[in-house]
Amino acid sequence: MAAPDPSELPIDTGSVPASESLFARAQAVTPGGVNSPVRAFNAVGGTPRFVASAEGAWLTDVDGNRYVDLICSWGPMLLGHRHPEVEAAVLAAIGRGTSYGTPTVPEVELAEEIVARTPVEEVRFVSSGTEATMSAIRLARGFTGRDVIVKFAGCYHGHVDSLLAAAGSGLATFAVPGTPGVPASSTELTLVLPYNDTAALEAAFAEHGPRIAAVITEAGPGNMGVVPPAPGFNRLISTLCAEHGALFVSDEVMTGFRASKEGHWGLDGKVEGWVPDLLTFGKVMGGGFPAAAFGGRAEVMQALSPVGPVYQAGTLSGNPIATTAGLATLRLATDEVYDHIGRAAEVVKTAAAAALTEAGVAHRVQSTGTMFSVFFTESPVTNFDEARTTDETAYRAFFHAMLADGVYLPPSAYEVWFLSSAHDDEALDAIVSALPRAAKAAAAATDRGITT
């Protein structure tokens, strides 16, 4: 590898840690000092670490501290950081130019790769997961000529106005906005149901079937922690949508090419025999660059402009650098890669459960494919209300103990733990070694009722 750039080296700020100094500077010019809320450490307390560089399974912050990375950029770094073949492909692409505003070869090749690995027939690239779900919803409404969208509490589909909604009080009650700045008119056609609740889903279609344009769901939810769909739940969504003329939109922004080689559909739909009408992708398919996509049945996708009436566009959509990175990543994401990540995940899950059991901390380890999370609660977690029973105080203590011992966990009790093919024996040993002390810290925090 090349010598590190001077900007990546530890910053000398005297006696004040560089991350603290940078956070103060950032807070003066950026809301909350961050460009995505979870990075602010609000859920766990303390000062966020400013990362200077990363390689393989490791992060290095601006103070020179090194951490095993268990967020992997929130999923995209399936192969670890700075994979030499991905890096070489990106550098070669940069040498040809960074953006043209024209069709390019990498976007065609990446679309072909996605079509080959998933049930979609056509793909349209965008620049973020939010843009992918927003576009899929617009397309579903335009294709069906209907307005009502069904979503599930706890499933996050980006910061689209119509999907930032809190559940109503009944089984089939229309939503109210879940955040300031979203007018009621944006969510009044969004129906929010409890996740994994078949009765609520059937009741919604019984009452509103002719008005429902689409049901959107995370294929395997990870934004409330990992909450797998109950056997047959996604199949029921597919069946009810088909019966009532609605579209089934499966959000695989997080799970696509991460939960398995074929995404969560390969674990669920391929086994149960159903295919969504539309799927959304992001994270891994961008190889760490801002890129996402939505795709589905050709009949539906042909409703998009320029061939159909539903308008959607983006200046940087299909950017040649992002599509090159995504293409290189998917081509390198072999069965062996997923096998390695699966084995590594089993090591961490087993060690975490053992440490927490030994310390007497209530917990549940839940997974979907290679993705998993740890809930600090006794009961199984099947929906958002049950996810919220997790002991956030215990998690805060657990998080900071792991961080102090060089393991970077998600700074929230409701996120996925991600591994990569670069997590080798050294990285796994570091994680396993840190777990007992962190489990004891969680136990102590729970006993004292502290809020770190």
C-alpha cells in the first residue's frame, strides 16, 4: 500500500484529544456536528471518534487509536476497507474521469450483474437508498393509479416524507408524521402496521384493498436491530398484493448482497417461491460509494421515463466511479466470501452470548443471513414494540467498554453488527477478548441503573 496521506495521521491538539477538538469544530458549522444523526453518539453518550483511515477490518481514528470495525460503513464494506482489487478498479476509473452526464459502460455491466443475481428484470440507478425507495413508491403509485402505501412500524426506508410516519392506534389506522417538518398531508395516505402481524395485514387489505398501491417492507428488517420476518410473512405480503392489484416493494438497501449472495430474497423468497414486484438496493452494490438502485418486473419498470409516464431522474445516477466500485465488489463477492463472513459471525455471536450469559445479562442474539444484532432483553423480538424493550442503559456501558478495548460497535442499541471477509483471526480474537469485560460493564450498569 502507498504511504499514508498526511491528512490521515494523528492530529496534534495538545492535551485535548483530536476527536474532541474536531467535534467542537464540526458542531460550529454542522447541525449536531455530524452529517447523519447516529454518528453523533447521542444514543450512547460521549464524543464520536473521527476516523482518519481504514484498512481491512480495522479503523484508525485521528488520535491514532485502532479499532476492529463492526459497522463496516453500515454494511457496504463486505470485503473490508481498501480491498486492493476494488481500489485498483476505482483508481483506474478516476483516471478516465469522474462524471460525464452520459451513459457509461460500468453502469450497464453493474445492472447486468444485479439482474443476474436477483429476480429483477430491469434496474434504474440512483444515488442513495432514500432516493431508491422514494422512486419505487412513486413508480408503484404511477403504475397502479392508486395512492395508499402500507409500511410497517420499525422498518426504515430512508427519510422520505411519506415513509417517516408513526403507527396509529388501530390495526388499520392511517399514520401521522413521525418527525417535525413532515406535513400531515405527506403521511395521510401511509398506513402503518405492526411488523409480523398477519391479522393486521389482512385487515388492512380487507378495508383498503382497492386503494393500496404498494406494501413496502424491509426484506429482513435491520433498522430496529435484526428482526427476521416470521416464516411465510413476506409470502403473505406477496399473495395479498397480487390478489388486490397492489405492488410488493421489498427494500433490500441494507440486506441486498449482504445477508447473502442473492440478498434476503435468496434466504426467503427463493425458498418460499415468491418474487417482489420491485426491489431497492444500496450499500454493498455501491462498494462504499454513494450509489443505490431500484428494479423489478420489466412491465413495471417500463412505466418510467423516458419510455413511460412516471418521471425520475438524477444528474449523478449511475456515476462511473460508484458503479465501477460496485461492480468490482459484486464480482469479488463469491460464495467463499459469504461462507467466511458467516463463520466469523458465528464466532462473534457465540462469544457475545456466552459472555453476556456468564455476566447474567438478559439478551437475545438475532440474525438474518450474515447480519446480526444483540438485544439486551429476555424475550424474542418480533416487532418494533418488542425491540424497544432492549435495555439501552446496559448497551451504553457495553458499547463504551468495547470501544475502550478497541472494538467499534454501532453507537446505538438498535443497529446491525456487520462483519467482512477481512475479519481474520486477529480481528476476531480482539472482539472475543473484549466481550467478557464489556458484558460485566453492562451487568454493573443495569444493577446500578445508571445512564452513561
